[in-house]
Amino acid sequence: MDRRAFSLQAAALACAATGLAGRAQAQGQGFVPTEGRDFQALARPVAVPTNGKIEVIEFFWYACPHCFAFEPVLEPWIARLPPDVAFRRMPVGFDARRQLHQRIFYTWEALGLLDRMHIKTFQRFHVEKKPIDSVADMIAFAQESGIDPAKVHAAWYSFTVQTRCVEATRRQDDYGISETPELAIGGRFVVLARPGVLITTDLLINRIRYRG
């Protein structure tokens, strides 16, 4: 079994163990999301882009095992999203370590390498057990992955990456995010990491879509 297959299998097993997918998520029968248990409605809506799309944000953390476990469930859902839903990820910045980890995501984004490196970064944390807790760790990871370390170093300290980190932390605070993973829906709801999380998300997307 190659490393990717092993990693995805490990993630799927972790997902089952944590209950993020759960029987309700898999079957979707008889599951009715409850406010306060499965999601929160925001007392004050968050401003969202006025582009005609319903924005969904996943707030995550690379060192979070539940976020890693959620990836094999989340990816197929993203692939099936309709054209009126815009999905994006935002790394949380609850503390100094998480703020450093924000830079990993936005460095890959700045270099156009997210598609290649996002899952690989999760694997480094949770399969290889080699966390990235400094720019030196990041440079080592880049070298191992055949990426120019000078470009990674420049992006890591760039104004663009710094700005994106500040934006993500502000957005996290606007939504009142306190755990990972959590999903923010259309500036109006936060879906909690519980069984049925994506069923809840779909229902709330439809609520916004048809009720405005």
C-alpha cells in the first residue's frame, strides 16, 4: 500500500472513530439538525461577498486530528457543490502556535501549491508525526518535497501571507469560532463538528438559498 492510500485509510478510520461522519452523516435518514447542538445561528450576521454565491468556510488547524479525519469526508462533498456555493478553507489563529500554522497554508497558497501540498501537510503532521513548528521545519519540508526553499522562505515572510493570516483570524473572531473543524455558512450560521455535520451544512445552505 502506498503512502497516500495508507494516509487516506488512516484518516477514514480516524473519522469513524471520532464520529465526525457518523451513521447520521452516512445515511441521512431521520436526522434533524438542532440549533444549539448541531449549529449556531449568529446574533449578528457576518458580512459576506456580494457575488451571488453562498459562502462556506471551513475553519481548520493542521495539527488537529479531527480536521485530518474530516478531509476524506469533506473532499467528495466539495466536489459536488453546486455553482451557487463558494467554498474556502481558513486556518485558525487561536494562539501563537496556530498562528504559525496559518502561515503554512497561506505560504502554499501564495506559491500556487495548495492542491499539491494541503493533504501532504496533514500527512506530515498525523502520519509521519513530523509537525511543522518553525520556518526551519517548513524549509525542510519544502526540500523533501522538491520545492525551492528560497521561494518558500520569501513567501513565508511576505506581506501577502501576513495579510491573509490577519484576515483569517479576524474572520474566525467574527464567526465566534472556538473549535476545529467548524463550518461557517453564508455569514449566518456556524455548523459544529458533530455527526451529521455536512447534512446540517446542506440544510442551512438551502435555508439561505430559498428563504434569503
